[in-house]
Amino acid sequence: MRRVLTTGMLAILLLAPVACGGADPEAAPDAADLTQEAAPDAAEADASLVEAGDADPAAATADPALADGTAGAEGADPATAEAPTLTPAEVELITNFRPPSKGSEDALVTLYEFSDYI
Amino acid sequence: MYATETAREVEKNYIDTGLVKFVYWDLPLGSHGYPAVVSAEASHCAGEQDAYWEMHDALFGEWKMLSELDPEDEAAAVEAVLPIGEPLVEDGQAFQACVETQKYRPVVATMLRQAMDMEINATPAFLFGTVSPSGEQHVEPVMGYVEYEEFAKMLDREISRAQGTPIPDPTEVPTPDADAADDGGAAADDSGDGEG
């Protein structure tokens, strides 16, 4: 299955660190927006995590019911979500995190693989 | 499995040659439970000691063992993952502490959330991201396992897009071309014999 995503989705992946989870994937920001996306501050990271917790309780709490959130959006139940409590160190970790990559920074194509180890 | 078959050829022909930058994004499926989550966390713990890719490869090498664990047994997942990573890092105690304290759980959770936001909820899934010479951004998603020959055609198409050159007809079979070796076509030359 193939389909074209919005440039906003590309921006999230290409130009923003993981911590920018609060970005709207449906948005189609211009170049200036993309630049801003690339440097979220700690407050942004914090907000995005709360949002992640609301939508995906398992992801935030690591409950084995991870399936609820991971297997598909249909399983997430915000009503039962536990709000994640993040320490400042965790916020900093997320803010500074960059997804592992290899290859030239000047490469023509950026290939993202979404997977787990099973 | 992509990681043990197609990925090797992609790395050799596209990543190592500078044509493609590769990014790995954790997407621990719910049905895979704790073994998937703990593995992702452990990979980043190994990364703290500059052993991320070694751990990444080692975990994929143990996918069958990991898949046979109880998805709901976190302790078993930790017990299974630690011996995989400890030989790869210098400070085994630090690695163990990192895994056992779930240090990277918030990071993995965030990556998971972002993937879900993009409606990517199955593995493996891929995005090919390019920016054309005119600045136009393009993302081509591919869901599911793809054999190397087809994967190489997709990459060649995206490379052409990034270069602003005519995008190859997907129905055409790439033919060896000495002139193409310097402009991104080299990988296509190998696409026929590297299928995993």
C-alpha cells in the first residue's frame, strides 16, 4: 500500500527531533515552520508527552496493554489513560533525542524504517 | 525479514555509497508486548555506549527467541535482552541499569505516538523522504515487507526525484549503465542480484 503523505508529516520526520510530538501531522508548514519545528524547547516536549499519554496510555506507562495503542489507533482509550509523570531528566532526554541514523547527511533520500525487533 | 535480508543490500548499495540516509524508528507493536518495548529501550541503552547498531543487528538476529517470549512478561524480556547487549558494551553494569530502569521508555513511547499520528501502525513500514532541487518535499510510504529488487526500484525513483531527473518508469527493468554509476544509478545495477 502506498500513498502520499502531507509535507507536514515529512517535516516531522525529516526535520524535527522525536520530541516534537505535538506537531500537527496534518499541517503543511512552509519552510519557516519547518525550521521552527526542528528546535522545540523543553516545554514543547513536555506538552507532547502529555498528549502522547492521553492517546496511548500504554506507550506512556509501558503497561502490557501496549497493544491498545500500538496495534492501531482504534484501541486507544483516553478515558483509562494514566497521565504520565515525567521528571525533568526525562523531558531533557526526549528533547535531546535524535532517532538513530546512518549514512551521509547529504544523501539524496532519507529512508525511515518503522519496526520492532520481533 | 527486511532487517536480515533486504536491509543488507540497501546498506551496501545505497547507504554506504552516500545516496541514502537511513533512520530507524521504534514501533513496538502491541501484539509483541514487552519483548518489543524492552528491545527498543535496550538498543538505545547500548547506544549510550556507541553500540546502537551492533545491538540493533544483534536484536534482529534474535527475533525468533524474542517472539517466543510471553508478551506480558516484562521481567522475562529484560532477562532475555541483557545477555544480548552486555557483550557489545564496555560497561555492562551501566547497560543493565539503563535497561532495568526503563530509561528510554518515554523516548520509545514518543516515537510510537508519532508513528501512530502518521497512521503507521504495522511493521515493517517505510518512508522515503526527498526534497527536489526546487525545494518540493515528497514522502513515499511503503507498508510491509518488500524484496530488494522492488525496494531498489523505489529508491532509484526517489533518487531521481531528488535529483530532478526523469523518474524511471516503475515497469522498466533497470539495465546496467556505466555512466549511471556516478549519479545514483549504481544501485540499480545491483538490484537484480541482491534480492534477499
